Amino acid sequence: MRGLLAAGRILGRSVGRLRRLSPGQTLRRPLTTCDLPPRTPPTIARRAGAAGFGDDEADHQYALTWHGAGPRAVLIVKKPDDAQADAALGAIATWLRGAYPQISVVLEPAVHGQFRAALPFARTVAPGAERDEYSRVVDFVVTLGGDGTFLHVSSLFRAHVPPIIPFSMGTLGFLLPFDVADFQPQLRRVIEGAATLLPRMRLLYAKRRADGSLDDASRLDVTNEACIHRGTYPHLTTVSCFLNDHLLTTSVGDGIIVATPTGSTAYSLSAGGPIVHPLVSSMVVAPVCPRSLSFRPLMLPSSATVRLQVHPESRGRAAAYVDGRECGELRQGECIEISRSPHPLMCVNRDDLAAGWALDINSLLQFNRSFSYPHVSPFVDRVPQK
Amino acid sequence: MRGLLAAGRILGRSVGRLRRLSPGQTLRRPLTTCDLPPRTPPTIARRAGAAGFGDDEADHQYALTWHGAGPRAVLIVKKPDDAQADAALGAIATWLRGAYPQISVVLEPAVHGQFRAALPFARTVAPGAERDEYSRVVDFVVTLGGDGTFLHVSSLFRAHVPPIIPFSMGTLGFLLPFDVADFQPQLRRVIEGAATLLPRMRLLYAKRRADGSLDDASRLDVTNEACIHRGTYPHLTTVSCFLNDHLLTTSVGDGIIVATPTGSTAYSLSAGGPIVHPLVSSMVVAPVCPRSLSFRPLMLPSSATVRLQVHPESRGRAAAYVDGRECGELRQGECIEISRSPHPLMCVNRDDLAAGWALDINSLLQFNRSFSYPHVSPFVDRVPQK
Amino acid sequence: MRGLLAAGRILGRSVGRLRRLSPGQTLRRPLTTCDLPPRTPPTIARRAGAAGFGDDEADHQYALTWHGAGPRAVLIVKKPDDAQADAALGAIATWLRGAYPQISVVLEPAVHGQFRAALPFARTVAPGAERDEYSRVVDFVVTLGGDGTFLHVSSLFRAHVPPIIPFSMGTLGFLLPFDVADFQPQLRRVIEGAATLLPRMRLLYAKRRADGSLDDASRLDVTNEACIHRGTYPHLTTVSCFLNDHLLTTSVGDGIIVATPTGSTAYSLSAGGPIVHPLVSSMVVAPVCPRSLSFRPLMLPSSATVRLQVHPESRGRAAAYVDGRECGELRQGECIEISRSPHPLMCVNRDDLAAGWALDINSLLQFNRSFSYPHVSPFVDRVPQK
Amino acid sequence: MRGLLAAGRILGRSVGRLRRLSPGQTLRRPLTTCDLPPRTPPTIARRAGAAGFGDDEADHQYALTWHGAGPRAVLIVKKPDDAQADAALGAIATWLRGAYPQISVVLEPAVHGQFRAALPFARTVAPGAERDEYSRVVDFVVTLGGDGTFLHVSSLFRAHVPPIIPFSMGTLGFLLPFDVADFQPQLRRVIEGAATLLPRMRLLYAKRRADGSLDDASRLDVTNEACIHRGTYPHLTTVSCFLNDHLLTTSVGDGIIVATPTGSTAYSLSAGGPIVHPLVSSMVVAPVCPRSLSFRPLMLPSSATVRLQVHPESRGRAAAYVDGRECGELRQGECIEISRSPHPLMCVNRDDLAAGWALDINSLLQFNRSFSYPHVSPFVDRVPQK
């Protein structure tokens, strides 16, 4: 709250100054990223000491090292129709322009249009192959908004996504470790290569037709979960779940979810799944309202391939959903295939992941609230005071 | 069943022949392992193709390669007071003696005493440092019995345990992929280096005193789960759970379990935990009858260190349990500490792990039995027929 | 199976005989119930001894006593497009015509059209006020089909429903205690007043507009469950649940179910609700995928009034469903109101309810299947053999 | 808190005055209830309008009507070793003595000894048949303490228990609707017949020997739950559960609980059972850590008889527990039998049960805490302010 007001004040000043400096700018053609050089990928290496999770091969946090002169283009993505996010975007872009003039600020086309007067130095991508162009030039991404804004970033890039630093507009979250009020020190850490990255595993979603062929156009990276659900169809759907081509189970019910550790605290949790630490390399399979007493959630190795098929004789149809969005209807015999994406999201994170995660599950999920004595919650005295 | 009868018949013949060959043998001193050379550790390397679980660093099955002349000593461990296990032990030892005379058969002292007449060639360890001696000479271990016999093996060695091939006496299980009736081809595969190994992660258990110091003598390797439970104490116990020194939660209830993936289908499952594939590198934290509506099971990275402390002001005491056995009382302020053991159990396993695991959770756990139509279980036609 | 074949053979003979007796009948106008006298309601009184559930006021089975000459009209309702149900209907109608000629057989209009040639003595209701006419003349109802057919009966009557005797076409169920192969002795018991009735509580559903007024046209009797669910709407719905005008909780999630004991083994069970014996006078409130770790199912007294309101500020809309059918969209501020219906369904049942229910939850729900040893299920030897 | 301080101040004044009035009193023999007349049982009739739960036969609150001159003896039971309860007892007894001199204050012997000097008018029961004497004279009971004190009352009477008014020492609870700070108006309401009673169903517990005979001496009334649990025994116990002599299920695990609606928020809730409103006439059967994925909690009619038998071939023994206290070991073949007690506890309660219960499950159980936004709990503004 305090942070947002501060951001607002900064923006107020910035916008005022910018307006005086840039008369007539709206007549010019939009400034694009065409003339920016391709990005130089940073080195991302395990931070052995910092993670606090020992010496394991699989489950580490990472350090970010830029090459050459450091990052040269930042994409700022914001929640639409949100005054606080607007204010924060203006404040951050203006501050970056002053503190790091060598870094170009890139905005999505609609956002660029909105801020063209206020932020005349901002660039956008030329219409056409936006995803390719973002992938070509963006060194890191700032998100301003909630989980939805964070999830949206995934769709802007082809496969690989540059490091993301997500800012909340007031309510911290699993995906939102930083308050926008702290943007200056946090961005400095990223730009100067002092940030810690948490790799968030993604899944790769694709649809297979009833004849078994893959629908290449259907491929999507999954941040939270892929799911098959009867949605609007009144009849229960019969879904067969295969693990590496072996039939695991056939379920009649509302649906089946396959979630990442990141997604374990989203829809999968509502469906009864466990809370999975983001450093566990695994996927959760959880049923939605199964007609069974004994469909307990499963934890599969992240190297598994899971297929969910609408049973050829299912009475009901179903639809596929990725991160909460419908991807199309599935008819009898069609299936979705889920495996680990080779492109995790590298997220700037708090340095002490264990402490942060403990705080999150307690404060965000209301984890293990004891009966009768809410005032003895061990976390009452531990929530950091701003 | 068929297997056991077959084993019985083989034993009957063997014992008859052995008796004629070895009159007066009971007068001799027991044959020990003293004169055996130290074992040559085999090479255990990832079987990239076979596991069916892709190209991941963490979650693989392994191939076993012996060096020199191959294994020279096998420890056979059997369920006590079980006629079927007795019969199987006799049959296996006799067959090994004939087929692989270069391999010494080693038995635990009590078992050796029982079979001294029937298996005069069998060796045992001299009294004293049994664990050191087993570790020095045993190349691989055969177990004959149920899960309890398998768990017992862990206690016979110091830290590192040689590869284990577990045989069931009729009922297959997660830990018991092979029926003893098939012992000949399965043992041939092990001895000739054609077997597939599944690494089963273990945990390391230790007790910390109320002053924070570690009780070195308390260290144990954990195959299924370590747990803190009020046991006989009438009052609910208050237990604080720490993740890498950060307080995660404080729970009032019957207890808390920390389980391996192997243990996820044992007590943790009864307490509501998920079913975890053995290749997931993780530990489950599950509460036992918590006084809370919101203590959902947690999946932590295997590199985490978990401490469970009887709260200094807990009204109730508690006891610690490892793999179902009590390890002693815990008073207020005392705690148990759990981290990953560097010494997984390397278990000979079916080659196709995914298929075997799918079969196990369906046939052993009665996973996802659908309502109303038990006859449409997809597994009815898929259970392999012997 | 045997029963259905038997029924088929009976029908074959019957239809043959009927065809010879009734040439030209299809030219006549349909025979209706207009000239039937109004039904004389039977006495339905507690069977103190038989129920096996002691001397309680609330939870009893009931005996049926006809007055005067006994029942005079039976409505037979069948599953559409099902050859087995067609065969059974013919067999039952024909047998009734011979054994109890004083009882008129009544069919729904479409069914009557289908069987007009084969069953010329069958009656139907004149178009117009079908529900009033069924309520006026029908003494008892026979259903032939699955649970859906049973649920359909509820919609054919105004409020009060005459006693129902449900026959399964092969698979017994909670709602289907009798196999159609046994129709003769079971129907004799009903007609001769020797049957035991189980009262199945229903709920009364109505919609309230956002201004608080009741939508009278929306009233429905509920056999299984009423529910509010986001259905096709992508955003999570915020629903407030009121108990007798007191706010009980506000839930964000997929939906909330209010179920009868009969419905406790339907959708409510899939959502995590308990299994409720039909003699418990209660309603279950169970959430569907709530965004909460601590929404445990609630058991409320059957005399409670529950209101589920789409929160005035809910981001998502929702729809109402009764017994699996959509009843219309609910906008922000609208709500559904659920209370006990004064008109339970009186269902002919097995005399020993406790034994039958125990059998049902074991055989139909696969209740409490133990791990590892499916062969020791205590019910293997107890399932009645036909 | 405020209440307790107030009670302390009242006691301070009272004790001072009493001390001056009664020198030398400790030399006299204890004042007993011998000369009190037998109690005249009050009329307890349904309060049709007040309960807010309609017109149902089974689920009502009740009004209390005294006969003749009203109540003449109150038993005050307090938590041991608790300064606040001591202060409250003194305050209440002294106030009653002044306001209602016709009512004798009765204390348990040990408490009477403690307060003999301060409360010289208090009576106790003569050693010998305490339970008979309490049952003979006590018109109503005041409890001062927590749930444990409330549960203790049950053990002081033979079968029938007079109306109870339970006061909390600061933390309200399901069983503790009144704060002791409000004792004056609440006691006035009871004594003047204006109180509302909530009947809390109890269960009747008895042990059956392996030969099937009933152990009469084992009979106990159960307020929360009866349970069979392996307790100290290391092996899992196999327990068969019978419903009215019909085998319902056989469970391997830690134990099985049979709970009242009152007990549904105690141990049964920790074991996964539903939250049952106290006006639902039912018992919960919930497993403790069963070796099964499919043992869902059951709701049985209150008129059922449930037997839990340690299976004759169980590997493990077990113990029986009633309301958290061990009642003795159970060997193979022995069982416990549970049915509804004819003697519910009649508890003075808030007049608006629905509102109170809604408040309790939210504030005491932390029911349905939504994710992420603890500040939007609908109950924040509704908790009554004192």
C-alpha cells in the first residue's frame, strides 16, 4: 500500500516532467525494437551456497551473470485496466531511463500506445512476429500485477523465456515475492547480476488426435497445470491416464489435473493435491471429483510422459485447459500429452527460499491453522513488518 | 504358491543329497567369512534407454556391472519362523552352490545355526563386528519374506548397502517385484550383470537433545519413514516442524511423518499422503490426526533438512519411530532431524519400471476403484498371467 | 442377466398371445386414465420391529397398508431406448394383467405409443395436466432402468409421489435393490401390502432473485443434490452459504453441493463428502474444489434452511443444478434456497436395511478396500449368490 | 479476561466478608447434602419457535420449567489447579448465596475441602455412594473450566445428568458458550426457567468378551467418542466393524472412532470426519490411519448399534478409549459395542443456536479460511464485541 502510493508519487513527478520535454511526440511513428541488437544470453549457474538446500544436483537456486555491458532491453508487462499497475509502470520506466540509460524499455503494443506520450523513449515490437522479436531482444522481464500477469508472460515468447522479476501490487504471493514499492533495489540487483533465480519447471502440453497423430499447432508451455475437464458437458467423462504408454488408471468424474510444483498451490490444491515445494522435480496428477473413493493424488517423476485420453467409449466429451484457459474440445479418443518442458521459467526470487516458502504457505494458504487458539499461530510474530 | 511348492520340492531333494554328503559336520566349528577377500564394488551406471523416463539427471534406473570374476559372496536374509522362507532359502543356496560354486553363501548367525546340517557350505560372520564384516565381503543380498525382511537388511550394514534382490513368498509388493518361484532366472541376471537397479532414496535420522547437540549414537538410515507420535502418551503432542532452520508449522495432534517415496505407500499413505513414484527425489511431510483442518501433506526437496521438535511447552511427550520401530522417548525440547541419506538402497527391479509401478498401485493399493462397476477395471485384462 | 433373459422369454410369449387377441387395435383412440377413480392413499406406518434400528422416532422403515380393494393403478416408467427395459415392461404389464386384472397399467405417452399394439390394455394420460392426472390416479410406480430412471419419477408428480418399486436391469444399486428377474414375488408383496418402505428424504429447491423475492416457478424437489457450480464460466465463483439466515461461510471455488443422504453417494461423495445412511435425517454441505485447505464437509439438521448466494461482488457467475440437470444461470446476488421437502420418496426396499446397505457400500462403492490383500475382503464370501 | 478480573474482585470482597463472619469454622464437620430433599425433576419441553430449526420432531432445542419453588441444589464443578476457576467458583457461590439463599451450593469433596473456610455454607456429599447422592439432590450443574471439566461431569452421575450450564474461563468453545464474566444474567435465566437447552446426544459404551457376553461393569456414557486404537501396540490392529450384527467392514490400521455430533469436532475431525451440527441425530464412524485408500467416514443413524471387534486373527492387540481415556486392553475376539444413550446431556445454550454454531466453526475451527486474503474473512466484522 505504502509502496503503491510511493510509486504513484514518483510517477506523478515523472509524467509531469516528461510531458514538458516531449511536445508533439504523438505524431511520430512508434519507436520499435527493430534496431536493437540481439540479446546476449546471460550465464545462469547454480548458487551452491545460497539456496540452503545442500548439494543436490536437481534442486538448486541459480545466480545470474550478464555478459558484456549487461542487459540492454527489458520488457515490462502489466495488468490491464489497473491504475496501480499503470502508476508502477510509469515509475519504473522513468527510473530505469535515468539510472540505466543503456537499457531500452520495451512494452506490449497496446501498452505502448497508452504510454506513448508519457514515456516517449519506450519501444514496442513491430506487428508480425512479436514472439520471435521478444525472444530476439529481451534480456529480462518485469511483471506488474497478479498471478495472471505472470502467467501471461509465458505466452509472449517462443519456448525459452528470459529471467522474470515479478512485482506484486500489494499482496505478495508464491509467484510474487517482491512488492513494487521495493522496485529500485530489486532491479539494481538484477541488472548488476546479484539476483538469485529460482527455476520454475514448466510442462509441455500437446493434443493428440484420435488417430494418434500429434497436433503440432496445439503445443503450449504450462506454468501451473494442464487439465481435462467435462466443463459444460453434463455427462461425466471417462478419462484414461497413461504413464509412458502404460495405462495407469481410467477415471470417471469431472476431470484430471496434471500440475507443476508451481501449480500445486493453484487448482490442484483445490482438488486435494499436496503442496509441493518448487525445487521438487515432479508433476502432480490429481482427480477432480472422481467417482471413486480411492483416487489419491500421485507424484510422478518430471521425466514422465503423461497422456490423458477421453475414453473412446466415454459418454461425455471434455475440454482441455492450460493454466485456466480452455484450449478446445476433446472428443472420444482424443488425448492430451504432458511432459516436462525444457524451458523452465527463471524467476528472480528472495535469496532465502526456504524461509520465504515457509512464510508463503502460512500466510497465503492459511496452512495448518490450529483449532481454538488462532492467537498462538507461530507466524504472528514472524511476518515481516514493513 | 506354485513357486513355493516348487521351491519346496527342490529343497527336499537337495537336503536329502546334502545329508548323505556331510556326516558329522555339526561337530565342526562354524564356517565364517573371515577368509573371504574384500568385495570389489560393482559399477552402477545409469541405464539411459531402459528406464523409459527420458533423459533426466535425477530419476533413472541403473545397470550393474561386476568387475573381475563377478560377485563372490551373497547374503541371504529370510523371514524368521516361516516354513516357506526356510524352503526357499535351502533351494536357493543349494542351487547357487551348484550353478555358481565361486560364490559363497552367507547367512545370519541364527539362520546359519538352523541350516548348518542342511547347508554345510554356508558361511556366517564371526561374533563381534557383524556390520563391518557384512560390509566388507557381501556383494549382493537376497531377501526372502515380506516388507519387514526387506527393511531388516538396512540394519545389517554400515551406511552403504550392496544391491538387494528381494523375493516375495507369494504376494508381490512395491518392495517385492519378484516371486521366489522365479529365483533362477532372476539370480542369473544379477550375477551375470544383466539386472536393472532402482535406487530407493533413504533418509538419515538423528536425535538432537534439548540443548541442540546431536546424539551421534542415534543415527539411523530410514527406508520408509521417520515419525514422531504421541504413542502411549494420552495428551496431544505439540510438535514444531522446521525446514532448514526456518519454522514451517507447529502442529498439535497425534504426530508427524517424514517419508521417502518408498514409504509414501506405507504409513504416510494411511495418514493421507500422496502416492509418490520412487524416482521422485523428494520427501513427504504428513500429519497424523492433526488438530487442524488445513494441514495438507507437503512435498519437500530431498536436499532439505527437516527437524521435528517436541515443543518446549508441549503438554504431551512423544516417541520417535523409524520404519515402524520405536527409537526412544522424546521430551520437551528434544527433536529429530531428517535429511537425505547418501546411501540409497539399490534394488534389483523389473526392467520396465513404469509398467510395474502402474500395476502395483492398481493391484496392491486398489487405486482408483470406480464406483458400481468393478468389472470394468481396466486392469482385469492386464494383470500378467503366470 | 438370467433375469432379463427370463423376462424376455415371458414377453415373447405374451406378445404373441396379445397380438392374436387384439386385431385392429391401433385404429382406436388411446386408452386414457380419465375414467379411473381417484386413488385411495394407503396407510404408511412405522414397522417398529422390522427395521432393525431400534425405537427411534426419526429413523424407521415403514409398512404399507392398502385400503378397500387395494391398488388400482400402477405407473410403469422405463429407461428410453433400452431393449432390456422394453422387454421387462412388456413382461410385467402382461403378468399384472393376468394376475391382478383389477389394476390398470399406466404408461407415459411416448411409451404408450410404443407399446400400443403389444399392450392394448395399457392406459396413458390425456395431454394437458399430466402431473395432476398422475397424482390423481397412480397408486404405485414401477421403475425399470438405472438411477436416472428413478430420478425421473420425481418430475412426473406434483410434490407427493406414490410408493415406488425400482427394478434394476442387472446391476443392483443403492436406489435399485431389486433385480427385474424377481419382479413377480416383489410385486406381489407390494400389491398385497407386505412390502417394507424406506422413506428417502428429498430437499426443496427454489431460486431467490437478487432483490430477495422467491421465484415460485423455480421450485423443484431434489432427490440427490442441489448445487451451485461455475460450470462454463471461467472465473472462480464466490458463493456465500447461509444457515437459517446466518452467514456460515463464503467460498471461492468451483461450487458448493447440498445433498440428501440418498445423494451422499452421488456427486457429494466425489467431492469428498461422507457416506450417509438413508435413515439419517440430515443434509450434507460439501464444497467442489474450494480455494481453501479447510472447507471440511458439514452435516446440517434436515430442518435447516440453507441459502447459497452468488456473492454480489463475485467475479464469476454460476449456474444452479438439481440432480445433475442445469436449472439456469445465477447472476451476482441471486441465490438458491434449500430446505427439507415435506414429500419424501417412499421406496419399496429390502426388509433388512442394515444388511443391504452394508452390502451396497462394499460392493458398489468399493468401500475400504484394504491394501495388498484383496483376497481377504470380508465380503467375498458374503455376496449373495443367485 | 475482563470477566475473570471482575470475578476475582467479587470474590475478594466476598471472601473478606465471609472470613469475618465465620471464625473457627474449620473445626466443624463438613456440611453434607444428607439433609437435602430429593430433587424435583423439571419439565423439559421443545421450544418450537426459538430453535430456528423448523418443525421437526428430532432436532429441537428445549425449554426448562422448574416445579414448586424452583431449583434447590446446584453442583459447581471446576477445573483443578486453576486460579481463575477458583476465583470464579468463589464469586458464583457467594453471589448465589446472596441472591438465591434457598439454593444449596454443592461441591466435590476435594473442592469442598479447599473452600471450606471461604465458603462455609457450601455442602459436599458424604463418602460412599457419591454418584447416587448427586443424582438424588442436584438440580443443575455449573462447570468452570475447559472441555475437560465439562466431560468430567458425565462421570459424576448415574446415567441421567441434570441440566448443565458450562462457563469458559476466557476462551469460548463448542461446549462452552458462555463466558464466566456473564455468570449473573446467565444463572438468573437458568434459575428462573428462561434458559434454552440443547440436548447433546451421548452414546452408550460397553465391552463384550470374546465369548460374546457383555461386561456390565464396563458400561459408560460417551460424550465425544468411543474408539479402538492400537495405542502402544506396534502391530497394526485388524478391527471388524458391525452394524446391527451385519459386518460392515474389516479395517487394518491404527483404529476406528465412533463419535457423537458433539465429538465430531474433536478427535473424529482430526481423523478426517465431517463437522456435524449437534441437532443431527447420528453417529460418525471414522478410521484412524487405515491401510486403505477408500475408508471414507460414515454417518449412521443414532438408533444403530455398532460393534468394533479386534479380529480373532489380528496380529496386533488394541485398547478401548472413551472421551480420550483408556478403558482397558482388548484382546483378539473382544469387542466394544456402541449405541445411543437414553440420557443426553441437556446443556444450557445460546438461544440462537444456528448463529452460535456458525460463529463457532469459523472462530474455533478456522473453517474454510480462503487462500491469500485472510482479511476478507466474512466473520471479521461479525464476532460479537464485548
